[in-house]
Amino acid sequence: MPLKFRLTAGQRSDYTQAEALLDQQKAEVVIADKGYDSHAIVALVQAMGATAVIPSKANRRVQRTYDLNLYKLRNRIERCFNRLKQFRRFATRYCKYAASFAATVALACSWLHLQQFVDTP
């Protein structure tokens, strides 16, 4: 389930917001793909007291090891995005303004959370 989100420009990389999203969070493990492999993000995760399960980029001089079994759980993140993309406004980004799109994302995330508690066919 999504806990927090931040909007970025379409041409901007997602990892630029990773530090802001991880700030003040508590976790035992942080799972991410190779795109989030940076010294700053790994140091932040370690400062949180968590384990970074992030594969190293191919161009990293010293390849870090990570738990492959934990990394397999990353598919849950992909499945969450797949569920969010079932909301047509989310997937096609009909909203012209960032505030409107942020509201759409918040509603879609809220809907996913509510589906845990409401049993509807």
C-alpha cells in the first residue's frame, strides 16, 4: 500500500525524491531497483537503521551485495503501481495542474486502502 508520494516532472528521475520520501520513516528494509543505487540513498537507509536491498548499477566500481530473496518482494511495489494505473485519470494524467493530479493520486491511494476494509464484489 502506498504511504507517501511526491510529484516530479515527467522528464525528471524518480530517485531525486527518494531522500525526501525516506525522511522520518522507520523501516527494517528498504527495497528499490538499480535506479536508486546512489551513495546518498544507501547512506540514508543505513542511517535509518535499515538494510538497503538495492542492486548495484553495472558501472559501480565496488558492487554491493544484497538479499535476493528480499529483492523478490519488490514485485509488490510493481503490483501497487499496476493497481493504481487501473484508475484511468491516474494512468493517462488527464489533469493539467499538479495540484489536481496530486488530488487524483491521493484519491486512488485512498481507494486502495479502503478496499482492504470494505468487501465489495
